[in-house]
Amino acid sequence: MLRTLFVDFNSYFASVEQHLNPALRGRPVGVVPVMADSSCCIAASIEAKAFGVKTGTGVAEAKRLCPGIAIVLADHAKYVEIHQQAVAAVDRIVPVRQVLSIDEMECELTGRWRERDRAIALAHQVKTEVQRSVGECLRSSIGIAPNTMLGKLASDMHKPDGLTVIEQHELPERLFHLKLSDIQGIGPRMRERLSRCGIETMAQLYAAPRDLLHTAWGGLAGADMYDKLRGQWYGPRATVARSLGHSHVLPPDLRHPEGARQVLHRLTQKAGMRLRKQGFYSTAMQVFVHCAHRWEREAGGERYVHVGETQDTGYLLQTLDQLWFSGLHLLQHPKAVGVQLCGLVLTSQHTPDLFDALGEAPPPSVQTKQNHEVHRDRARLMSAMDALNRKQGKNTVYFASAHHTLDAAPMRIAFNRIPDLETER
């Protein structure tokens, strides 16, 4: 039974650039995080892919493969805005059940829309509506199948602008030409584990008994894979955030210790605002610095510390500097930096200050009372800063330690997370 209509937008970042800039339409386009030949393409247009340029291709190599390629600096805020328009367009035709990434979404087919011909007609309506209301450059490949995983596999079978249907009675033969790595989540390490279990091909994966897959995956994910391959329906998996953070590849003019530190301060301020908006407290902080020189990479550039339950950006910035001056500041050739706030605790599970919890005043110690008042005042200060930045625009109010890098760490889109325009621009 057909249950899923899976929409995958082709060459999404590059297609958005072509949509917004008509001069790029029909041309090979490479989207990069930093305008430097040492950078790499994070997206390539359909025209660029015809020349062998793909995600991860270095800029210098892309120019060699495709001399006429247009290199465009990524603007993730634009991609999020167009994504929201695309989700709305699809939802007008068939309800979107879940958004899986910036360029992927899944819709559940119900009633008579599960019939093959009706499902195909619906897919054509989705394509037409997106191009009509969002932009003609936004082409998509759609997979129709019994469940989400099979729908994604179907959407990948014919690109660009494809439409593929996999019906229950066609399993497993329709999958046998695929590689194991075509299944999301089966990377090099997982392939090694499967190989140790005697599984090298899709046919062998399908034929493997449930308990063998349970062993290969080391848990229930293996049993889930057994069911998914057979077309069993499943709903969205509930997940609990364990960490949040930001990372950034430094532009050439900031590839020095002070530039790296200032960008880290900017990233920490963004992470702090996200922490409060999403209703979490952090109990640990991790900072990393990746270096261009091999000997510095081998020396290591990571620090981790427990911070107690906090939402206070000021405190996080102080902790950042403590980690920075514990040895990271000695790394002379930083190339990328990142901040991760870990051990997240929901606000509803946060253990407040003892006296706040009891609703009582602290003991009449002057120092204790001052500390208590400072804690409450800083919480109000963070809340006021967030409100001003939401209402008046980003960087209306910020900590001065990031003053010189306010625009150096723009929004970035992770594989499975859509950034919040309000807090991450």
C-alpha cells in the first residue's frame, strides 16, 4: 500500500540562487561557505553537476572541471525563507507530515490518494504548485512508496525532476540495484559492521534475519531496518535534543588566534540565545579549534568543561575564555572553530536556586543576598536582550567581545535542522 509521498528538492542551495538571480539560470553554479579557492562547494547546480562538480568539490577543482562556473557565497537565511515557502506550497496540495531537512519533506497519503494513479497525479500537482508559487528553478524529485525510507530511496532513483513509485509487491527486487550507502545512516563505519556480518549488498541486507540486523546495528535500529525494507509503515521518531551549537570555517582574514577567539564569542552568543528560546539549560560546554597545519591538528584543539545548569550568555563567554586561554590560544593557524552546549536540561526539569525553589529569601548574609540578586538580574537582562534582538533585529544588543565579527559567522544549515531565522541570522 502506498502511504508516503517524499519530496526532495534538487540542488537546493544552487537552485535558490538561480531563482533569486535570473543571470545564473541555466549556468553552472557552485555555492561556497567562504569566497576562497581553498574552500569547497557545499552545493552545485544541476548544470555544474554535469561537469563533475558536486558537494565537497574544492573551488579550485570546480573551476578546473568547469571553467565557466559561477561561484556564489552561501546565504543560508535566503534558503530558510524559500524553504518555508516551499513547505507551504506542498502543504496546499497534500499535508506535510514531517520536514526532514532543508530540502526534504514527507507527506502521508490517505484514503483513495493511496491508489497509484491518484498518488502520481498528486505528485505532479506538487511539482506544478511549487514552480508556480515559489519559483520555476525549484525542481524536485518525488518518491511514492509504502513508508518514508522507501520513499526517500525512490526519490533518489531519478534526478533531477524525477517521479518514482515503489509498490509493496515490487519489493525487494526494486532495491537490489542500490548500494548499501544509498540508505541514509549507512556510512563507512556501518558498512564495516555489516561486512563483518557477511552483508555486502542490498540483496544480502534484505535476506538477513532480524536478529542478525539487531546485532549489526547493536540495538533496535537493526530490527527497525528489517521492517522498513519490507515496507512496514512507521511514524516520525520522537527525538530529544542533547546538545546545540554552532561551527564556522574561518575566512582567510580571520585565520589567526584573535580572529578565531572573536568568532567563538559570536558563536557562543548565538548558541546562548537559542538555548533560552528552545527552553533549555546547558550543563557542559565544548569548544574546538581545527587547524590548517598538520602538527597543530595532531596537538589537539578541543576543550570540555562542566558548567552547571545555565542559560547565561555572560557566564558562557567567561567559560569560553577560560577554555581558550587553557591552551587553544597557542594554536597559530586556526581554520575552523565551534562551540557546543551539551547535557541539555529542559526548563521544566531545571533545578533552580535553592531559595528560589523554596520561595524564601536567602539568609541575611550580605554576600549571599547580593549573589542571589545578581543571578535574578542577569536572567532578566538575558531575557531583555533576547526581546530587543527579536523586535529590533539581530545584533541590536550584543556582548562587545564579538563586535568585530558580527557578520563573520552567519547562519549555517545543518543536515537535519532548519535554523531559526529569529535567533540565528
